[in-house]
Amino acid sequence: MDAYLILNGPNLNRLGTREPDIYGAETLLDLERGLLQFGEEAGAEITCLQSNHEGDLIDALHEAEGRYAGIVLNPGAFTHYSYAIRDAVAGISVPVVEVHLSNVHAREEFRHQSVTAPVTYGQIIGLGFAGYRLALQALIELKGRENK
């Protein structure tokens, strides 16, 4: 069974209470439970990690090498300025799909630029929790193509 990492950055632990008009009323725990169920149905092992600390996210990316078939990453605000996370993604062979719950292009100007997206396998924005499932599905399909 292939393993996948769901990696969430700063403030995502506040889902359900932080700006529910943008992020919805569901919590991070709701997201993780749904992804664990999705993984079980897809025959994939899912590990979820959230941190508000840049170094923790970088460490998790480094440690993913050889452990995970893919990573779903929501870097939160680090998306827009963390060259350290960008370099960590670029420095591993594990495919990463960047996700964002909201449509960042319909929000404040500073959110329109992602420094991490250019080094990812792909990016999914604005689809809420469904974006995470789509990212996992893409990584599972990618792994299936590699195994042929």
C-alpha cells in the first residue's frame, strides 16, 4: 500500500473558526477524517500533519523522501514568500501537489503569487476540501502510471 502525506501550513488548524465565509465551517479534523476515509477506499495510507512553523514543514518535506509516494501541500501564507519551502519541495523527488481551499486569485493581490507552485507537480485552488481529494487522486494515478 502506497503512503501519502497531507501537509498543512499555518493557520489551517483554525479551520471552522477562521474566516468561515472564506474557508467554511468544517474543521481541520473534518478534513483529515475525510482524507483518511478517501485513502482507505483508494487503498492508500494517509498521514496528516499541520504546523504553524516553517521549519517543521521543511523537515516533513525532507523526511518524506523514500517514505511517501506523494505529498498534498497547503503551505498557507508561506505560499507567497517562503523560498525555503520552495527549495525543500524542489530538493525532493517525491511529487507534490499544492492545494488551496479558496480561490487565491479572487482574493488580495499578495495571494496571487505562489513561489512554491513552479516546483510542484500541479496546483489545485478554490475547490475547498474537494481539492485535497483531487490532489490525492492525481498522485495515486501518477504512481499507477509509474508502476506500469
